[in-house]
Amino acid sequence: MAFQECWEEWELLDKDYQTLQETHKLYKQQLEEVIKLQNSCLSSIQRQKKKYKELSKNLGRCEPLDSEEHTRDTEFIKELMKERQNIFFEMEAFLPKKNGLYLTLVLGNVNVTLLSKQAKFAYKDEYEKFKLCLTIILLLISFSCRFLLNSRVADSVFNFLLVWYYCTLTIRESILINNGSRIKGWWVMHHYVSAFLSGVMLTWPDSKMYQLFRNQFLSFSMYQSFVQFLQYYYQSGCLYRLRALGERHNMDLTVEGFQSWMWRGLTFLLPFLFFGHFWQLFNAITLFKLTDHPDCKEWQVSMCGITFLVLFLGNFLTTVRVIYQKQKQREEKTNKQL
């Protein structure tokens, strides 16, 4: 290649480099502007929330007037305040926020808020795919341990995978909650409880008590993975349909349980769920009976029994509460129509 050609190529590269520098400088300036706008939005939202809270208290202390107009205006203000609280939630999903205690302990004070809808949806979809893949893997491993392998080492690998899976879910769900997902309450907490249970099972030594409970636990794990696969398959389709109709939030997730939005089209899953809940109760009863065995010396027996009982109560009571609330809403709707 001639020197002249090299020189021309260098000049083109140099011009491109100058353009890059200018673009990067502009990027940094706009990034600073974005940070200022973020802080301004956050302070405005906090101020608005505080004012709405004060206004709500003042409305509650107002002396009632025998006027239809006054009652109508009061209800209008309350409805508007409720609607704006939801709007604030949507706004905060795109603004940086402090991590909760759990994320702070695991990740530190790293900002995990994703600032674009595309990034949020991509992370949510990746979370759903992760759950589906691990559910299938856990089903296959539990089947292998139950029918093909009778090894404490294989069981330990399975339990270690469960610990890692549930711990990973808790971290990812915390990040998704920071980004606007509405999963909350027991459906978050039960992953922490499941991670603890898997950790206790992992530390349980190979003993007579362990062997007496082993097959029952592996059979339960197989059934649980099967039900979770069913839930993912049908919930994802139902969520897609409801999001298209504008009835569900874009960041809503599939859960290992029953929520109010599943009432239409997914009630056929309830028998599978209730059977799994009562299997958890059966596991707890079995373990409590094993504590009376003369050869029982491990603390893991009673601890697993207590944890299975907590899982049963949480899952069963939460599901029953959702069904009760939904039935109550349907009755109120019917009464209004009449």
C-alpha cells in the first residue's frame, strides 16, 4: 500500500475520532442533565405524596355535609388521589431508587433500575425463561434421583441446585420489584422460605431418618416442578392476553401460586395447587412423626417439619384469601347490577 493511501486512511480515522470525542462529550452533558431531571422528579414525587397524605387526613377530619355535591366532590378527590398514586408508582419504575435491605446486603448500593421499557421487558422475559429452564432441569434431576440414582451425592447436587435456584430467584425478583413488577407478599417470601428449606435438606446427613423421608421428598419435588411448569405455561399465555387488553401491568410475572387475575381461565389449576399444598402438610406431619423415632438425632428433621408447615400455611391461606376476595367482588358486582 502506498504512503499516500495510508495517510488518507489516517485522516479519515482522525476525523472519525474527533466526531467520537464530540459525541461522547455531548453524551456526558446529556447524562448530567438526565441525572438532574431524575433528582427533580424524585423530589417532586415525594413532595406530592406528602401533600396527598396530608390532604387525605384533612378530608377524613372534615365535618360531613348533607349535600350530594359535597359527597360527590369528596369521592371524586379520593378516586383521583388513588389514581395518581398508581401513576407515581409507574413514574418511580423509571427512576433510580435505593435498594432494599436484601439487595443492599447482596449487591451493595448498586443502582439496579433499568431506564428503558425495552431493557425492563428483556430482563423480565429472561427471568421467565430462567424459571422455565430450571423447572425442567429440576424435574429431570428429581426423577433421576428418585428412580435411577440412590446416592447421597446426587441428592446433595439436587439440593444445592435448589438452594442456588431459589437464592437466584430472590435476587432477580428484588431487581424486578425495583423496576416496577407488582409481585409482593407471600409469593416473594415463600422463595426465601424455600431457599432455607433446601439449605437444611442439603446439610441433612445420610442417616436412617433421611432415607425414610428421601423418596417422599423427591416425589414431592417432582410434582412441584410439574405444577410449576403447568403454571408457567398457562399463566404466561393468560398474562399476554390480559396485557393486550390493557387489564394487566406489563411487568407482571408468573408466580408459583394463585392470584386474582388468574380467575378467568386458570381456575382449573386450583386442584393441582391445593393437592401440592396438602402434600406440604403431609411432609410436615411425616417429619414430626419421625422426631419421635428412637433413632432420630438430627435437628434437620424438626426444622424441615416446621418449614414445610410454614410453606403449607402460607400457600394455603394466601390462595384461600384470594378466592374469598374474588368471590366477594363478584357478589358485590352482582348486587350492584340488581
